[in-house]
Amino acid sequence: MLRSDPRGKLRTRAATVADAAAIEEIYNQGIADRIATLETEPRAAADIAAWFAPRHLVVVAETGETGPVAFATSFPYSSRACYRGIGEFSVYARRDFRGRGAGRAALATLIGATKAAGLHELTGRVFPENAASRALLKGLGFAEIGVHRRHGQLDGRWRDCVIVERLLGQGADE
């Protein structure tokens, strides 16, 4: 699953537990910035290490100089058998790498990994005002299919979330 970008600056790979501290730092920046998640509590590396479980996929984009600068992950959407094959995804980039292709590289690699794992669909949510993420997702083939109105609270305020999905593999173009 190792991929390099054409400019040779970023490469992507499957993450390992050894990447947990770097992923923790990136995710906690996203939590603190309040632009990409309803989560409010910072995570510890031990929390991230728990992500490395069966049916969970985690990839990183990195540079030779800095290590991981972005990550993307897919978790089972639901434990119910009828939803087997659907992954809920997240993608985050370190502040100083946002808008530089790191998130795109990580998510593109995750899409390939989920296809290889036999998943049927990736789904997620994004804040309506997060134009950068919405453009990234559209560019990678995600469709906006609706809005969860007042879906969750962030800092005491109910927030809407745009629902996105990308069908994978056989039948994706139907």
C-alpha cells in the first residue's frame, strides 16, 4: 500500500501502532480547531493505539523529514450484519500541512485499502462551512447526499453535518 506523490514529497502507507503519537497530535489539533469534528476531548496515544483492531483501517501520509503529517481511517459503520461492508471514515492533516495535499493523499490511499478489503461504501459527515474538506471529498468522488440537521452539539451549540458517501468496487457507477 506504499504510494508516493508525483512531486516526491509525500508518501502514504498503512499506519502502525508506532504512529499512534503522531496521529494523536494531528487528531488533537483537529479537535482543538473545532472545524472538523464534534469531539471535544483530546485523545491520548493509547486511545489511538486501540484503533489498530480487525476491520479498522488506518493510513498515514508522511514526508521523510517529519513523519506522519496526515491520516485517514475507516471504522465499521455499525456492528449490525446488514451494514457489513460499509466503513465510516475520517481524514485529518496537521495544521502546517493543510491545503498541501497530505489529507488528499491519505484519503486516496484509504479508498484503495477499503476497496482491497472488500468494502462496499465509505460514508462520513462534514460541517457545512468546512469548504476545504467538502472540496477534497468531491474531488475524490464522494457525493453529498443530505444533511443531518442539528446532529450533535459542539461547545453547547447544535451543529448540522453534511452526509457524504462514496460507493466502492462493483456497482459503484450505478
